[in-house]
Amino acid sequence: MLEQVIISDLNGNKKSLNADILLPFFGLVQNLGPLLDFGLDIKGHNILTSQPYYETNIPGIYSVGDIATYKGKLKLILTGFSEVTSALHHAYPRVFNGDALHFEHSTTKMSK
């Protein structure tokens, strides 16, 4: 039984989060399965998200990639990479006690 997940930031700082379920998805089949019982807003076989952070109707739950949908969605792998970056940036303060995530560019090292 899952009780926690351990996450780390780019500086190697680790944090333990209590968790009942971890749903890491990578695949090509859009089957929502048990997610249909989570209370998420579903349209067709996709999870409705809000831009620009791709949060679902349930605060703290994000949906990115091909399973996510919103007006103007382009189902491209590049779009998914962009969505996950925005979602993670938005979620960072929730995970790290309100700390803001600061960075200059994707090609520069984070500094404190």
C-alpha cells in the first residue's frame, strides 16, 4: 500500500508527501478507467483543464498531454511538454510551502 512519495527539486532537496495513489501515465491509449470516478470534468475521452496551468476542476489535480483538453488544444508532443512545465511551475508552491520557483531560462542553472 502506498503511503508516501518522495520528490526532489533541482538542488537535490527532498520532501516526503503523503499519498494514497500515484498515477504516472505514459502511453498511447486514452482509457480513463478509474479516473472516471474521481469527479473530474470529462469531455468525451478527455479531461477538461483550464489554461494556463492545466489544473482540473479539482484544485491541485492537473491534466496534461493527450488526455487533457481545452479550447484550441493541439495534440502534439511539444504541446504536452509545455503543458507539464506550466502545471509543475504552478504546483511548486503547493508542494514547497508557498516558495516561489524562480528561473531565468530553461538553459540556465537555477540560483538562490
